[in-house]
Amino acid sequence: MVDASADTGTCAVCVVHGERSLVANLAAANNFKAAHVQKPENWAAVELARVVYSAGFFITVSPESIIAAAKHCAEHDKVYCMNLSAPFIMQVPPFKKALMDALPYVDYLFGNENEAAEFAKSEGWKTTDIAEIALQISRMPKQNGSRGRTVVVTQGSAATVVAVNGRAVQYPVIALPKDKLVDTNGAGDAFVGGFLSQLVCGKSIEECVRAGNYAANVVIQRNGCTFPATPDFVWA
């Protein structure tokens, strides 16, 4: 989609000792319209897909597009995945409502420990235990009953929590010396990308998490969201 009336979106990134802060100017990206994804030539990609993923940030732009794709997945027994993306999604009432409208259609929900804690707070839950929060989210109402909701919560250098079917399992991340940490920007997105690379191939949750942790580990050792020319990930 092209909006000639708006500039291309930009984002300023400040990295200090490996940790980053972002200031985004969405510009044209803020003008995405559901009508664009519903064009036959674009909707054809949704119809062909077996797995669909949306970042939570898209909630602020086009919740109608999210619901359209999510409902399609539920109706055709496809997998719909979403990311909490940032605590403010849960803090701003219209954004939280859009998230909750989409949640019944979500098969895989991703987030980090801060986002999960903010979700629990927004729901009035008293617990701050990440595993318990993940379990409670996994048990929330779901449209497609053919599979339980899987909730995946990353915690930086602490273990990744995966909750599904009434059980929460913790998967250790790859240990990284502090002096090798370069830039955490994109670590969460890299994790999801690695995870989904295995999910679409029918791999186990263990393999999905292993690939996610690998991708995040590579990204945080480099400036920007970049990978080496040749990856050394070993497929099981």
C-alpha cells in the first residue's frame, strides 16, 4: 500500500551498554487500511497461508485487519499468532480492547516478561509469577477448540516460559557473556522468527524454542537486526 500524502515511517534507536530505547514516527505506516488487505490479490496470500502472524503494534493501526485475518484462521483451522509487543498496548484502553477482541482467535501468543506482567495488571490479577500469568492467559476463552492456546514469554537472560494445556515449562536460553552483548534491538522479533521457522515445519515446541533462542542470541551480538551471511543453526 502506498500513501503519497505521508512520509515513510522512521525510528530513532539509542543503544547504551547493549540496551536500547526507541522513538518511532509511524508516518505512512499509521495509514494502513483494512481495505488494502481485503483486495483479492492481497487476501489471496492470507488464503494460501497455514500460519499467520501479527505484531501487537499493528493494533494501533488497523485492528480491523487483525480481526479479518484472525477470524479467517479460526474458521479454516489455521494457526493465528500474535505478539503483545509493548506494555502500552495493555495500558491504553482502546488498544487493550482491540487486543482482547483478537485474543479469542489467537493460537500462539508471544511476549516478554514486562508485557506479560502488564497484561496481568490490566486484568486485575494479583500474581506476578510469569509462569502463572502465562497459564492464565492460555486458559482464556478461545474460538477454535481444535487446539489449546500456547503462550510464550521470553525473559531476557532468564528461561523462556511456554504455557499450554494446563502446563508451564521453562526452557533455558543460550548463555552469553556480558561483554558479547552488543544490541538487544530486535531480539524479541528474532526469537519469534526462529520459533515460527520451526512451527511451520511441524516441529515440536522444544525445537521451536531452541530456534527462537538461537536467533535472538545471534541478533544481540550484532549491531542492528542483522544476521551473518551463513547461519550455523543445526536443524533437528
